[in-house]
Amino acid sequence: MDFSTDAQASVIAILPEILMAALAVVVLAFDLLWRRAQRHDIGYVAGFGLLGIAAIVFLVGIPPQSGELSDQLVLGGMVRHDDMAQIFRVMVLLAGGIGALITMGIPRLRARGDFYAILIVSIIGASLASAAADLIMVFLALETLSITLYMLAGYLRDDDASAEAGLKYFLFGAFASAMTLYGLSLVYGLTGKTNIYELGRLVATNGLNEPPVIIALGLVMVGFAFKISAVPFHFWTPDVYEGAPTSITAVLSTASKAAGIGLLLRFLLAVFPPAELLGAAEAVADYSGLWVQLVVVLSVVSMTLGNLLALVQTNIKRLLAYSTIAHAGYVLMGVAAISTDKSGDGAAAVAFYMFMYVLSNMLAFAVVILFTRATGSEQIRDLAGFSRRSPWLGLAMTLALLSLAGIPPAAGFVGKFLLFRAAVDAGLVWLALVAVANVIVGLYYYLIIVKVMYMEDSPSEEPVPVDLPFKWALAISAAGVLLFGTILVTPLLDWATDAAHALYVLL
């Protein structure tokens, strides 16, 4: 490949990040040049800009490739340009775009161009994490995502809850980042490589001293578990979700989690690969069994503890926080299946599930913002009669909850089915049974909210106003949840399957 072709491939590979950086500059320029009344519409620029970039990523896709790893690595091996990167990029861009639109419903944030610019930078970090193929890029992407989210969680400095949320998130995040960096430095010290595919081959074939490798794996998993809110690194989640601005809570629960899961899939298979994937007869070490056991334990405790603690919540944001911990457990079930299921069904199930989860959670949080703005409350009991006050919002919330619970025709049903099938095919039948039991528990507390909205009397019959940006956010999210659960299942699943197959190309 000559220099011009190589440069062109590199630009195409990071085109989403280039466009987002330009969008952040545009948003800041408008914040400086527009009058205050005009700045109330700056969220449209950020929101539709991110959604437009998501459409570009989806439509452009990846150029024809030979199927070899060297053909997909760009920027000196820092980034891998494949379908797995693209599908997770679209997820985080959708989350960021919808998050920007629903931020317009928060009066203290609507006209703050700097807030939207920081939000865009956080999505740049999430997007890069989805495609990272080098230890340096892994850490830079995660820290770009994390530091900006610390700022956004505590952005409302005159609000004690927001300030507390930002501080707690920062303290827990700093600890997790330090552990992750130490783990990455151990891996580098053992191999002398930073490219995750090169060091993965060395880990598998060089007979390294086993205890340091195991310690490095454990330390790195701390960072990933924190990022996806897996037990026991979930303590920050309820308090931060409750205290942060609700639109940032939505982005935290979707874009941050999607980026963490996408990176976890790539990192585990590349750095600690099953020996047979390398095609190397001289392989002397296979750590895949170890991380599968670790992921299985995290899956069980996350889904169980998350669901049990969600049962007793009275605050809707805290309930959704514990719900997202439980969903981390479901997704980890698919991650555990990627080592033994070489067909790629496990990775495809994870990608599909995360896509539907992003849309479902954004839909739920959009309704929560409208409900909180109208009532001044985040208590579940105050949702009483919500369906009579605003039938369409009640229906939207019900659709989101049914999708999260895994009830057809919402996309969550297909996502959970694919995860269960992947676990069974990988020989993890008992784990699938534990997940089914947890789904029943989750169904209970989701349906309690539906019961309150539809079966209890409301103290007020005044309709909840829905602004234009919310109409866009609700329409995009609800359409995705319905369509990807019915007529668009096959196209999305085919894309996720292609992405999974690319993930297994390690040579």
C-alpha cells in the first residue's frame, strides 16, 4: 500500500472522530457568536450533528478488505477499522445525539454550548474506544470518555446532588483508571508490545511467567467492570445516576457502557486469545478459560444483585441505575460465550443487545426528564395516572420498560433470546437458567412501574408538555425499539454477525 492510499485509509477509519471534533468547534463557535435567545437552539446543532455522523458511519461502512488483520489496522496499528468498530460507533453516536436533544429539556443546560461541546468530546472517546487496537489508544480513549463524563456529571455546581455525583464518579473512576493503567503497564512490561494483537500472540506462545499475567488480567478487568457498572465495582452507579443531570445519566448508562463492552470484546479475544484462534501449534498458554470464569462470576453477581436491589427502589433514576447493573450481567453472559463459541454468535448477540439497550434506555430517560420537569419529582409513586395525563408518553415509557424486560414485540426480547442461545451453545446452560430467573425478577419491577402509570389515580390530569427536541428523541428511540424487534431484526443481526466474524480475525 503506497503512502497516499495508506493516508486515505487512515482518514476514512477516523472520519467519525474528525467530524465530531469539527462539530465540537462549530458548537463552541455558535456559543460565542449567537445571542442568548439563539443559543437555546444550540442543542439541535449538537444533537442532529451527532445523529448525522451516525448516519454517515452506517452508510459509508468499511471499504472492501482482504479479511486480513493487517488490512484493517491503521494509524500505525492504533485503530482497527472493521464492522465491530462501526456498529459500536453508531451506538454511541445515537446515544450522544439523543442525549443532546433531551438536554434541551433541562433549562439550566439548554443554552450552554460548552456543555454540548464536552458531551461531543465524550462521544469521541467512546467512539475511539470501540476501535482501539493499541494499549496507548485504549487508555487514551477510556480517559477521554471518563474525564469528560466526570465534568458533565458534576456540571451543575450550584446543585449539591450534581456536585456530589461528579465528585463520587471522579474518585471511583480515578481508582479504576489507576488499576487499569497498572494492568496495562504489566502487560507491556511482559511483552514489550503495545499493539494488542502482537502482544496477544506473545502471551500465548512465549510461555510467560503466569502469576504476573493473571494479575495483569485481573487489574485490567477492574477498569472494564467499573466502566460497565458490573458488581463489585458498581457502588458509584446509583448515586451518580440520581445526582447527575438526567440527560448525562442517560449517556452514562448507554454510550459509556457500549464503549466499555465493545472494547472488552476486542481486548479479551486479542490479548488473551484461545490458542486455537491463533493457528499456532507452538502455543503454550491459554488464558481464555481463566477470563471466561471471571466474566461468568461477574455476570451472575451483577444480574442477581442488580435485580434484587432494584426491587426496593422508590426513585425511578435509582431503579434504572440498578437495572443497568443487571443488564451488565446479561451482556457479560454473551461475553463469556465468545471464547468457546467460534461461530461468533456470542459476540453478535452482545452487539445486537447493546444496540437495543441503548435505544431502550434513551427512550426511558427521555420520558423521565419530561415527567420530572412537569412534577418536580423522581419518585415512582408520582407516576400514578401518568398514562391518562399523557397517553403517548405513557405508551413510550411502557415500550421502553417492556424492551428492557425482554417482552415482544420490543427489541429487548430478541436481544435476550440471542444472549441465552449463545450461552447455551457455549455450554453455559446453567448460566442461561440463572439469567432466565433474573429476567423474571426484572419483569416484576418493570411491570410495577407500568401498573402505577395505568392503574393508579393521578392527583393531576394536566397533560405533560413535550417540546420539539423531545418529539425527535422519542420518535427515533421508539421507532428503533419497535423496528429492531420486528421487521428490521434480520438486517441488524446480519450486521452484528459480520462484526463478530471480523472480531475473530487475529492474524
